[in-house]
Amino acid sequence: MAEGGLAFGTYRGLFQPDWAGPLARTLVLLLVGYGLYQNRHLRSLYLVLGGLFLNTLVIFANGGHMPVSLAALERAGLEGWEEILKERRDAVHTLLDENTRLPFLGDVIALPPLRKAVSPGDLFILAGIAGVVVEGALRAGGRRLSRRQQALRVLAFLLLILLLLAWRA
């Protein structure tokens, strides 16, 4: 919520993106880091940690902002962001250009069905979250399940995730 509030405030001209973006990212990193630490027994969270590391690396290399490829935004069906990014009215993102450091780690992957541009780190995070769902499905109830029951439970959880993603798009 803090990141969203700072991003919205920057878009409306209430906050300067030079400090609002890095502050938002720092708050998110602290909160997510704490959550990862508290759940370190879940092995899939190490994928989330790897994705978080990649995103943090590119964000700090670019002055606290995630670089976004204009081509990826267009392929994802998100036109109209060029002016907002050029004018730096987004506290979290910046337009990817020739001065961008580690451009391959920015939001360069278009996901047209979801109308999103994501980074390689985001894909690691998504895979880790799916893994946590699978781990939770296999551990739920505290009793030993047959392989068939385990497979059905995992399938049900993954279908639920796909439905939620499709519904959101």
C-alpha cells in the first residue's frame, strides 16, 4: 500500500519521484524481506528471494527506479505510458534508454494476455510463489496424502491461481 500510495501521489504531482520511488522500494524490500525471513522454512521462497535480488539490483543500479521497455509496454497492449515515464511522473518506473544500467533485468518481457510488462526477477518471484502454493498444498492438513491426492491438490491450487490471474486480466 505504501508503494501504491507514493506512486499515485507522484503521478498526481504531490511527491517528487526522485525521493518517493526509492522510499517506496525501500519500504517494500523491508516488508518483503521480513516476510521471507519469517517463512524461510519454505524452500520455494528462495526463488522469490532470487527474483527480489535481481529486481533490487536493477532498481538500485538505476537510481531507485525500475526501467521499463517502451517496446514491451506496446507489445503488452499498454500504450500511453511513454509521456508519463518521460516526464518522470511515476515514482517507481523509468523509461529504459541507452543510459540504463543492466537493461536486461528491467521490465522487458511483455505478457499480452495479462497486459503487463515484467522483469526476469518478476518471473522468479512468480515461480517461487507458485512453488509455495504447491508446498502448502502438499503440507495442508498435517496428514500424509497418497501421491494421487497430492497431485490432485496441487492441480487444484494451480488452477485456482490461473483462474485468479485470468480474472484479474
